[in-house]
Amino acid sequence: LALAGLLWAAFSGPFPLDEFCTRRRPTWILGLFDTPRYTAVTGPVFLASLLALSGVYLGGLWLARRVEGRTVTLALMVGVPLVCVGVLLPGYPVLSNDIFKYVFDGRIVAVYNENPFMKVPADFPDDRFYDLVYWKAVVNAHGPIWRVLEAASARLGGERCSSAILAMKLWPTLAYLATTGCVYLLLRATCPERALTGTLAYAWCPLVLLETIQNGHNDVVAALPVLLAVWAARSGGWRLAMVLVVVGFLVKPLAAVAGPLVLVAAWRAGGRARLEVVVGGALAALLVVLAYAPFYRGLETFQGLERGSIFSGSPAELVTILLQGAGWPLDQAMAVARTLATGSFLALAA
């Protein structure tokens, strides 16, 4: 209750979606010492809410270790996530504007019958959602499965802003609930004494809740097939594991980093697993071809995968700003930041 109450008090209650949806001025999180000129989350409130949420979250995990009984377990693992969904779903996405771009990309397919891998919001300046989108000239780095889900939500949400946003939040919300169940089943099979607390570590995490339910980011939609791939691999279903990793990739390309891990696991398993994973890789490649076929217009179809010059709101942007402050030219600062970011990512993957 404390977790849900804090989420409502700081992020959802003050920013109802119906009231804020059509605002052309984004609702940003302000700096620590900025005076708000319009409705926004001030820096001190944001910091205090994160500290309070972290305390409640960690305290809840500590208490959950003592829980016994199926009823209480279900209440914590199912009831609390559903309450948090109910609190955050009708809230305006104050931490990100990305969901509006999802809606517009869906409208490119569902309303204009155009290709979202080739067209951008800037091509449709008369659309009613045009002024609500920040990245007007950018092709998102998402795969064809996510494009289909975007189009379905755009069709379902219609012309009303709040309905369109709620329809787009449907997929991350369902994926969040499904990943919670998947984490529990995986842990129960591998480490049953930690099944409950391990699941709650994911399901109650304020970052997961805010980015998934409040902001509607699609990362969790790509994470679900990757989790299922881990499950399949543990059961010896190497073909299915490779196909599921590619399903995640066709939602968001970052999911592809799980592919090498599945290959290494299959190679270490030896025997028939090595043949199965090769067959699975061939099936996965075929799935990629089939998924992209309706959208394919030459190599330009993959332009969204090149995002090396976009640094907004990331650690790379902070590096760029610091280097510029030290007198570096912008292009050189961005090149260094890009190299550091890519190198760090590859090191973590390794």
C-alpha cells in the first residue's frame, strides 16, 4: 500500500492522463534548484520520492522473506502488481515522451497505410498527434512485431489522445504481468527458496513499474520472449529458444544480445543440443525474413538501427556535455561519447 501510495502521490495522481494528454508542452522532471514555470515534478520531490520508493521497496523485500502460505504469497505476487498497475496506468508519462511516438508510428500504418520504416511523423504534419511527438524526423529502432502491435493499438485507441495512450500501454502492461509470472516459474524450478523474493525484486521494482506502466516503454515486451527462451533452453528446447530470442529482437533489437548466450549454452551442453541450436538459428533467420518482408524497401528499411548520433537523456549525453565544457568540438565530443558507450556495452555483454 505504501509503494502504491507513493507512486500515486508523486507520479500519477498529480498528472491524470485525461487532463495532461493533449498538452503540447511536455511535463518534464525539473532540476534540483529549478523553479517550475508550469506543472511538473520538481527536482526535490522527484529525488525524495525515489528515496522513499527505494526504502519501501527494499523494506518490502526484507519482510517478504518471512511470508508463508499460498494466500499471502498470491496477494504479494499478484495483488500488489495489479494495484500498482491500477495506480499508474491512468497517469501521464512524465518521465518520457516515447509512447506518443509509438502511437504516431502506429497511425502511420493503421490510418495512413504507409510504411513506418520509411515514413516519419514529419511526413504527416496535419495529424492531430503531430504536436505531441518530440522525435518528428526519426525512424525508431524497433522491429516489425512491435510495428504491428503499434498499429493495433492505434486502431483500438482511435482519435482520442488518452484512449490512444491507454491502448498503447496495454502491451507493456500485459508483458509486465507475464514476465512476473515467468520469473516466478523459472525461480521455482531452479531456486525455489528464493522464488517469492526473487519475483518481487522484479515485480515491485519502482524503475520497472515507472518505465513500464507509467511511461509505457516497450522493453518489457522484448524481455518476455527472452525469458521464455531461457526457460526453453533449460528444458532442452534449443530450437524454440533461438526462435524466441529472435521474437524479442523483432520487438526491440537489443534482445539479440541473448542470442550468443544461448549459443554458448548449447555448445557447452554438447551432443544433440549443438545441432538443435543450429536448426533453431535457421528457423530464426527465416522468421526475420518473413517479418520484415511486408516492410522491406531495400537497405533503407533498417535506417532506424543506426542511432549513434542521438544522445538525449543518456549517460553519453552527459559525457558530451562535459567534453564540450572542457573545450572539445561537438563532433569530437560525440565521437568519444559514442565510443565509450559502445565499448562499455560490449564489455558488459562479454
